[in-house]
Amino acid sequence: MKIARKHIIGFIIFDIILVTMFFVWWFLFRVQEGNYKSNVVNLGINFTAKNFCSCLFVAKQSEEACRDFVEIEQVKPQISIDQRNKVITAQFLFFEAKARYNESPEGCLLVE
């Protein structure tokens, strides 16, 4: 009886893990179908690229201060800086956003 109970509990735990993995897959990969631009991760990446660009090129703050400014608790994107073209690229998993500094009144704008 104890062996059967252990197998049932193990099976339930396995099912919970399997269902959790499915929802993680669905959120990370399936959400990208149809080019959805309003999902949470894309929003965070766009926020990071645009605000880092504004902090660095418009407000002329240090790179470290700008990293602290745009830090999002759950999403830790990789940030690349192209000083020559004044482009900031933020990447997280397979999401990417770029922002470019313009000398015009607009400042930093997201680019495709």
C-alpha cells in the first residue's frame, strides 16, 4: 500500500511539473506567434532600450547610473551600447529592442 501511495504522489508531482513546463513554453514561445508586441517581456525590453538611451545620451548620465535606472526586477536584459551610431540594444532570451538617439527634439526613439 505504501509503495502504491509513493507512486501516486510521484505521478502527481510529475504531472504538476509537466503542466508548469507547458505553460512556460506557451508563454515564452507561443506568445511570439502572430508578432504580438504587447506581451510583458517585450514591454520590459522596449522600456529598457528606450530609457537607457534617454538616460545615456539625453541626460548624459554614466553607464552604471543608467543600468541602475532601467533595472527591472524580474527581467535582467543584456544591454549593448553602440556609441558611434548612438544605438542601444536590449536583449532577453529571444526578445530584442533597439533605441536610437536623434539630435532632433524627439531624443531617443525605438527602432525596428
